[in-house]
Amino acid sequence: NEALTFELTVTNTYFLHARMLDNWGLPKLGKVFYTLSIDEMKDADAIINRILMFEGHPNVQRLGNIAVGETPEEMLALAYESEKAAVKQFNAAAQECHDLGDHGTAAVFEEYVRDEEQHAEWFEAQLEAIQRVGVQGYLAQQIDASAPPGS
């Protein structure tokens, strides 16, 4: 349930950030956050199924604190820290599962670790890009100047 709480919290955070970025006219970056929110929701779904398989009770009512970025750069930094925290939590969960002899669930967590590491690397690369080209240069690349929806 701790992993489920983490995934549900990140899902909501990324979804909110996606909508904020879209609203600010940065749909390319918004799409990245939206896609990740869906990926995290799928992870939460898999965790729910795993809990139910073991006759447990998934707690979908509990969420962690949602840290809302006030700027795109802060959103990227928060996401980077969140992904690193996920790697740490899922590694610990995998080890605990191995210790209990539940190698199947450990393998699930190990797969999540690899996914979260890739996400962390992407966010880290975006933060490094901002340092290299400046925040304005970076954000200019996140604008989609095509025709507005419905036109």
C-alpha cells in the first residue's frame, strides 16, 4: 500500500502539472507530464491487482502531499526528486519481497525501478538543458505554434 500511495500521489501530481503546462502554452512539456501520469496510473493499477491477488485491501484513499511546481523548472526539479525517491522506495520494496520469499512481487518492483530510473534520467537531462541554454531558451522549445485545437 505504501507503493500504491506513492504511485497515486505521483499520478495526480503529474496530471496537474500537465494541465498547468498546457494552460501556460507549453503543450510539449505538458504532454510529457500527461503521458507519465498515465504510466504511473497503470503502475498503480498493477499494484492494486497484486494486492488483491494476495487477498489484501488496496488503500486508494490515501495520498501523499502533492508538491505543486510554480514554474516549469520547479516542476521538472520536483519530478526529478520524486523519481529518485521512487527508485529508493521500490528498491527497498524489492529487497523486502526477496527477504519474504516473494520473488514475483520483487520482480515487479525491480521493473518499476528501471522505469523510474529512466524517468529520473530524462528529468535530469531537462534540468541540465536548462542550465546550458537558459530557462527561456528551453521553454521556447516547449511551445507548439500550430493551429489551436478545433480550427
